[in-house]
Amino acid sequence: MHARNILIIISGLVLGIIVGSLFIYFTPYFSPEDKSLSPINAILPQRQVIGFLPYWLTDAAKKDYSKEITTLTYFGLNIANDGSVLKLSNPQEEEPGWNALDSGKIDPFLKDAKAKGVGLSLLMFDGSNDAINALMNDPTNHAKNLVSAVVPLMRKYSFTDLNLDIEDTTTASKAAQMQFAQFVKEVKKGLDKQNAGTLTVEMSPTDLIRPDLIDLQSIAPYADYIVIMAYDYHFTGSYVTGPVAPLAGITAQ
């Protein structure tokens, strides 16, 4: 029995040496530029770190975040009721997010990120319940309007991802959830048709447990990425006071 155990150990060592040698031999044939072909990356998912650049914090932001993030998301542009980009806050004033992008104020951040291999994402925001209701009244056509408006911007500024941040705070019916899913589906279809890039959808943790507008199962087939906004445990409309992002998560409440 002792001799058999020794034989098993020796066989294991020999097999390990052979496998290790093959790995070392074949690794150089995988181009470093194409990490998707790496045997390691074929097994382990790549880490994604998204950094959000709000237009109102550009004066305080540094230009280079390439060592900390894999994607820089510009936050962002507002969605009009018909799905187009909201460019005017009122007839006399440009919407601040649009002005920061259109004026070139964001250009240094975008150019530096692109030069250093950081992906670029454009966030489209809508946080008004009434405006979201209007947007969802005709999800198919309004989604097409959105795609028509943002694809030229994505190409102009080298955005390769569209981030939808639609934050409705009311209880939603199943019909409303289906309207939102249809909206996401049409946006994804439009992006794919024009080969414009990927689609990211933001959602709150409460969407997973309450009948909110965003139903994960309904949008999952169409979103390339889902971002869970796991920080808004308490906000100005909460019934009780508490931390925005408790270190221990929900158990801290």
C-alpha cells in the first residue's frame, strides 16, 4: 500500500509538470492585446470598475483615472419626454449636462480615458415620475427617438456603451413594467442595428423586492450590463433617518 501511494504521488507530480509545461508553452501564442483568448480569462470573469463623472464635479475631478477604473461614464444627459436629448432647461438656458458635453468641457477627460484604454459610457438620465410616465406611454417610438439622438453623440465622443438611468419611485403595474421592458428592448435593438455599442441599465436594490418600474427578469434578455445602485438605503424622502451607504449593508439598519 505504501508503494502504491508513492506511485500515485509521483504520477501526480509528473502530470502536473506536463500540464504546467504545456500552459507555459502555449501562453505566448495568446496575444496580450486580445485578453479574451487567454486561458486564464477563459475561466475567470474580468473585473469591471465603473467610474462616474458628473458634469457638476468636473472642476474638482482629476483627468486620469485609468489606474482605478475600466470604464468612465459621463453623467450625463437628460431624456426628454419623447426620448430625445433634453438640451434646454428652459428657452433661455441650456441644460447643464448637455452644455458641459457640447461645449467641450468634458473632452479632456474623454480623450485621456480613451488614450489609456478606458472604456467610455454615456449615461442618459430621467428622474421625474411624470416625465417617465410620458416616456413610457409610447415605449417603441420613444426608444427609437432616443437611439436616433444618442448614436451620433456616441460616435462623435467615442462612447461605446449607453447607460440608462431611469429612476421611477412609484409602485408600478405589470403593464408599466412591460412598457419599460419594451423600451429597453427597442433601445438595445437600435444600438445593435447600428453597431453603436453595449447597453447598461441602472437599477435600485428595491427593484428586486418591490413592484417597481424595473423588473429584472423582464429586462435581463436585452441589457448587456446591470448596475445595482446599492448606496441609496436612505434618502431625503425616507421615513426614518439613516446612512446612505451603510458599511455592513442592510444589516446595519
